[in-house]
Amino acid sequence: MTDVAGIVSVPGMAYLYLFIAILAEVTGTSFMKLSEGFTRPVPSLVTALGYAIAFYFLSLTLKTIPTGIAYAIWSGVGIVLISAVAWVFQGQKLDAPAMIGMALIIAGVVVMNAFSRAGGH
């Protein structure tokens, strides 16, 4: 089964769409820093495309996954990934409290997905 844009709409694909949305958002955010306040054209374009792709795939996700669950996963995983990207590629320092906080975020996302009935899965 496909939607209007020809995107396959199969049960379980919502999590793939959410993963694509998260990666696109992390890419957009990473390039936003490189855009230097949208004064550099190429990083600015990558930022805009990243966010457009992210919101498109998030909208596909919300056809299946409840908004609260999808957004919790989106924000939690996004925080951890963007922090890791900033640490590896942009020299951001992550101290012990930051690492503990991110571990708690991951734990929260895991608990929601493994034990919550709110997700409809």
C-alpha cells in the first residue's frame, strides 16, 4: 500500500520513517551551526533541506505512531545524536552529568517503547 507521494505505508515502516526524520533533523541542526547564522549558502541549504525532509518523514510517522510517543523518541534520540555529532565533529565537551543525562533520556525512550501501552504497538 502506498500514499499519495508513492511512499510505502506498511505497518512497522513508521519507525523507519521516524529514524529518517531524526537523521535529517540531526543533519539540519549540524549544518545550522556551520551556516554561521545563515550567512553561508551551502550549509544554509543543507539545513533547510534537512528540516524539510525531517518534517515530511515525521508527518508520515504520525499516521501510525501517537504524537506523544513519536515526539518523545524524536526529541530523545535527536538530543543524544546531535550531542554525539557535536562532540565528535565540533569539539563540544560532554562532562559526566551530560553523559548521565543522555543515558537517562535513552532509558526513558526504551521504557516507553518496551512497556508503555500508549504507543499502540
